[in-house]
Amino acid sequence: MSAISTFNLIILMHYYFLIIKFVKSPFHKTEGLVFDSGENYKGSRLKWNLYILEYRFIIKSVGKGHCLTHVPVTYSQFQWVKDTYKEGILKPPFHLLRKIHSVTIESRPDRGPTMGSKVEDQFLSTTGMKLKSDSERIGCIVVPSFPELGRLTALRFLEWVQENPKGVISLPTGKTPEYFIKEVNRYLTGWNDRKIQQELEASGVDASKKPVMWGLHFVQIDEFYPINPLQHNSFYFYVKKYYLEGFGLDAEKALLINCDHIGLGEGQELEEVWGDGEVDLTLRYRQPADKKEKLQKQALERIDEWCIEYERKIRELGGIGFFLGGIGPDGHIGFNIRGSDLFSTTRLTRTNYETQAAAAQDLGGMEIARKRVVITIGLATITYNTSCVALIIAAGEAKANIVANSILREQTIHYPATALHDLPEARFYLTRGAAKNLPERNIALIKSDTKIEPQVAVRIIIDISLEQRIPIAKLEKKHLESNGYGKLLLRNEQGSLSSLKERVISALLEKIERGIAAKSERTFLHTEPHHDDIMLGYLPGVVRHIRDHSTKHCFVTFTSGFTAVTNRFMLDLITDLKDVLDRHGFDELYREDYFNPENTIGKNRDVWQYLDGVAADSPAMKNEGRLRRLLRNLIALYEENDIEQIRDRIAELINYFKTQYPGKKDLHLIQKLKGTCREWEGDCLWGYFGWHSDSVHHLQLGFYTGDIFTEEPTVERDVTPIVALLRKTQPDVVSVALDPEASGPDTHYKVLQALSEALRFYADETGRRDIEVWGYRNVWYRFHPSEADMFIPVSLNMFALQDNAFKNSFLSQKDASFPSHEYDGPFSRLAQKIQVEQYQMLKTCLGREFFNEHRSALLRATRGMVFMKSMSLDELYQHSRELKKLTENL
């Protein structure tokens, strides 16, 4: 490669701005001219696929020709040269482009500071971690909590805006950016406050220069289609409320996805073209069958044209300069689902099951989500600007697997976020829970401890057993040596490997024995955030203790759960009641004062009637029971005892459920009505096992409002009712949904905090310190075998009871309107799947002979396991405090 003088380089830069476009960072000399890959080069190198560009240039002012060949450039830089030349911007002599040769630079990851972000440098110095470990293909910053994640993201955003006041930004919707939005607003509104100024400076942001927001160009990432942009569950509405208005952006500079303006002909409306909202994309490739399909095919063609124009506008702006996104359960970025082309652009496309399940809550049910298609920018849209600061934020252990695969794997359509690997300033910002499966980081954390904790050692041995599919007793030193965690354990373990294995096996056996044992003469208070959490979490444990008649059981649901009831379900139910009243079906019961809200026997009879119908397999008997309860609830809610007034209310409700768009936040009384339907389902479930309504409590805590960003619990409103229930029931055992760090302050977390505070107050008031707490997890999260200390066996008979009770009790859920992204079907089947998987884990660790040849018929009949954790009150308080630190940054 021939050399080039500094003088000639200056002349070249002066006359040809091409070099300025090529190079975003300092030149680095080798044998000629080398363009930096975009990362800091101090001892830092990356694996980059580069290309050799050969061309000649002539600088007449120098007086003679110079030849420069074999200059490494990135592929995107070469494409820019070609595109610019085609557009007539570059003039000869740059037309002498000759050929490209692919080369690969193998090098080590960056260990120095980031490229120009003082905020990232500051956070990295605080954590003491590298930006990238040897196995990671994209930079990561891990913070302790969800609020801290929002703070980091907000500071990096404001830092970028200071440097790019007219830049192009894309920001996400949903619950993921909750703390990002709160923190940006906190900094902007309090910018001149002394404490805010100090915080900004300490975090690497220039506090003397407040970011100018009105000059930014906003690009909406995605949207459901078709959806009315005025609906509160549309992303268009969200963007306008939280970003354009909330951040003070200029709406005239925004590129938005307004479905009212996309694909429709003159004078057309969405409902006229799409009816029930189902879009058949096969019309792109086939002839329309009728006039309606012809209209829809024309609309699709116009939408596709609009997408091309949207993409063109983004690129005319220079591409996205700052992209912030969450990551879906299948790894989707925007709506670029698993399997998306890594070079995809803006388009109208279908989604997959996982994405539909995640969107069901927003859209008002899976039946709506399955119909909707989406408009989304593509992965190539995000990566078009090679200087883009592309941040993916993820919080909670539920995201750990998809995060690890997106960071550790090579670029692949199976993990869309791997498309960001080529962006030098792409990052994953993570909480510790989300970073849980990044091995090198976690090994470094374990190394930082002076001693490996016993639970960590147990976890390592169990994981190696499962990875190798070898019982723990048969593990050898070579198996541990092949695992990074195992190597570390061998170096730190004081005793022999055989003694370590014995300790782990003994611990597992103790947990099984504890799960088999049944308590007697105890009062249990089984608590749940939603009406099916106990059932899906540990119903086999409830049944085991109900069989001892010396025990007493009370059940309490803390929220009304109205968000899980669809308008379609309510419409069918209300319409059935209207038909019965039109036939005077309940006249005799009405005269008996059966529907008086104070009639406790009547309330129990509703349940008995329904369960008699279950036993008789009689839809009519079951329907009569549920409609009796519905009429009882209407009388209580509206405080109207006159049957004609109730008829009028029913007519109003039918009209309401017919006209409200799915997913809209309901009126308060409608929320309460939907909540009573969930309460009825809970009564039916525990009625299955012989418990009357006086043992089943529904607290309807006030923080649960259905808003996208919900309120925090308060003592007076949310804790006091729980304390009153504790006084009434005087429990010896209290269960609690014990989720790990999740993706923010969700319902389960808030219930945990309220219950912990109530137990603390009750224990101080009564002096009771002997209350045992049972922590459980349901279909959304799992205990690792090392975390739980009770393994409750589940038989095939129990599976059948669990499934039958769920389907007959939770009628609003049996069609899985709001399913898990893991399983397309009823939650009871998912619970069974999880319990079977947990049994298989223990079967691998202990060997199949342990179960198949055990002396106990109970264990020989076991085909599933429920994992639970027993705690003292002090242990619960500690867990609650730790989770609060992670969730609320306290």
C-alpha cells in the first residue's frame, strides 16, 4: 500500500468531502491510509468485514498525479460512494472506481472508553465492567435497577441531543420506556435546579447547555394496522402524548404512522375498507374475489407505496441518529419479528404468535391481535445511518434468554437484534436480571466475591448436570472443567468434588421431603394478585393441605382483574341475561329476595348451582348459576332493585360493549362489573374444593387502574385493607407471589410490597413472629431448583383436576384471550407444561431410578413438580426491600 503525505491528505480533504463522509473518527496510519471502524482504537479492535476499494485521483494543484490504492472501507461506506456518484454529486476523477475485494480484520474487543459518550464512560466506571467481554458481539452496560436503566438511557439521550439538536430520533412505546420518559421529563423541567445540575455533571452531561428539543425529527417506529389513531391504545396516540407533547418536539418535523392517512382512497374510512379489521395479505399476490376484496387490494398497494415513501423520507434525513427500542419475547425490534430479513425496510407485515400474545393486552384480546397486521420500519432502516446510536433496553429475568442470544450469537434472522452488531455505537442497556445469562459477566461477578455462596454452588452443579444430561452423582471433574462456572467452582471449593455432589443431592432430597409433608391444625391465607395466580402457581400444594381437615383455608385476590375480561365476553354474558329476563326466568327468585346483595346464602347458591351443572355436564344449569350471579352484581353495583330499571341498565350495557373499541380503558363502573365476573370465577374455583364465599375475599386494591403507567400502592388505600384481613383470618401460613426482578413495577410487585408492609404492621401489632411465608411463581416466571426449598409432587390425576377446574371456573380465560407468549392455549396447560419440565429437571439431576423405583407410590406416580420457597417474615421483608431497590431505585 503506497504512502501519502500529510500535505496531500490536507489537499485531498479540502477538495473532496468524500473523505469526511467516510471517516467519523480519527485517521490511523499504517502503510498508507486506514479508516477506523468507528470504535476507539486504543488497544481495541473488532472483527469487521471490510472491503478494498481501488481508485485513482488526480490533484492538479499539486502538479502531478498521485495514486492511492487498497484503502480499507466498510461496505456501507462503499455503497455510499456508489449512491452518491449515481446521484451526480461526485464528479470525476472519482468515477474511476475499479473493484472490491473482501477482507476480514480479526481483532480483540474494545477494552477502553466508549466512542465519545461521557455518560457511558461514567456508568462503566461505576460498574467496573467492560463495555464488551470477549464473547459479546455488541457493547453492554448493566445497571442495578429498572429506574437506573431509565436514568442511564435518559442521560445518554440528552447527551446525544446536545450534540445533534437537529438530529433524527426514534423512541419506543409501551411500558418499557416508562422510566426513560419520567427521567427525561425530570431533567428537562428541572434543568436549572442546583441538584439536577450536579447530577448531570456527575453523569457526564454538560449542564451548561440545555438540550433543544424542538429541532429534532421524530420517526415513529411501528403501529398496528388498521387502528384508529385517536384510540388510546394506538402507538400514534402514545407518541403524540408522551413524546411530541411530553418532550416538546415539533410535530411538523415528525414522521408518524397515522392509519387514517395510509392506504385509503378519496373519502374512504378504515371501517369501510377493512370492516372487522382483518387484513388478508394474500391479496398482494392473487386476484380479488369480489368488490370488497378489490377495494382492499387497492388499499394494500397504496400502503406498500406509502411504506416506500416513508423509508425514502427517513433516508433523506440521513437515517435515524438515535434509536431506542425494547426487545420482544421472540427478540423482535420494532415489529421486526424472529425471521425478519436483516436488510428489511419499512413495510406492512404479519406478526408471529409471540408478538400477538404480547400485544393482546393493548388490543383487547388475542382474537383482535391475531387479525391485526403491523407497519414497521425495517432492520436496515435502523442500521442505514452507520453512526446511529442504537440502544436496546431490557429489564427483568424474563428477558435474560433472548438478550443473551441477541448479544452472543452471530448475525441471524432468528434473533433480529443481531442486525445491530454492525453499528459501532449500538448498545444493550440492561438490568442485572436481564443480563443474568451473559456468562463472562456473571463469572466476573462471582469472582469478585471472596467465597462462592452455597446456593450459587448448588446452582452451578445443577446447571452442569442439566447441560450434560448426566445425574449429579455421575458428574466428573472433566464435566466441570468444560464449563466456565464449573472451573471457577473447582478452584474455589474447599472439599472434594464427591462431597460437593453429596451436599447438592442431599439438598434436593430435603426439598422433596419438605414438599411431601403436610401441615395440620394450621390456618392458611392464600394470596394472589389476580384470580388465577394461586391455581396456576401451586394448586397441588393447596390440595395437599386441604385434605387434612384440621386445617383452615382462606383465599384472597388483591386486584379486581378487570383487564383480563374482554368486551366480547361481557356482551355475550349480558345478552344471555337479557334473554332470561325477557322470559321472566328469575321472577320467582326475585320475589324471594334471592338477589339481595346481603343474602350470603343466595351468593353461595349461585356457586352450588353452577357446580351442580359441571357435575351433570349441563350447560343450562351452569349458565343459570353464572347469570344469577351477574344479576346479583348488577343490583349491587347500580344500587337498583327494580327489575325494569335493571332492564334499562342491561340495554345500556349491551350498547356500550357493542360500541367501545377493544382495549379502551373502561369507565369505573364497567371496570367494577368486569371485576365481579373475575370474582365469580374465583368463588367457583374454591367452591370446587368445598369453600364458601365467606372464605374467599376480593380486596380490589385501588392502585390497579388499567392505566399504562399505574399508581404506586399507598398505606391508607392499599395496605390497611390487608391488615384488616390479617386480623380477621389470623393466619399461620401466608402465601405470596414471589416474582424475581421483572420489567418494572408491575401488579405482582406492587402486591408484594403492600402485603409485606401489612404483615410487618400486623406482626408488630400482635407480636406474631412465627408466621411462615410461602413464596410461589406462576406461568410467567420460574424458580431455579437452587432457589426453591419445597418441591411438591404432581400426579397425572392432579393434572386432570387442574385442567378441569381451570376450564370450568375461569370462563373468561378458557379461550386464552390474553395468553402467554410461550404457549398457544389455556393457562392450565401451560402450568402443566412447566410442572412437567421442573419434574424432568429433578429426574435428570437425581436419576430416573430415584422416581421410577422409589418405595413411595406418591413419588412413583409423580409426573410434575411445583417449586416453592418457604421464608420467615424477616426473609420476606429482606426480599421485598431488595426488590424495591431494584424497582424503585431506593
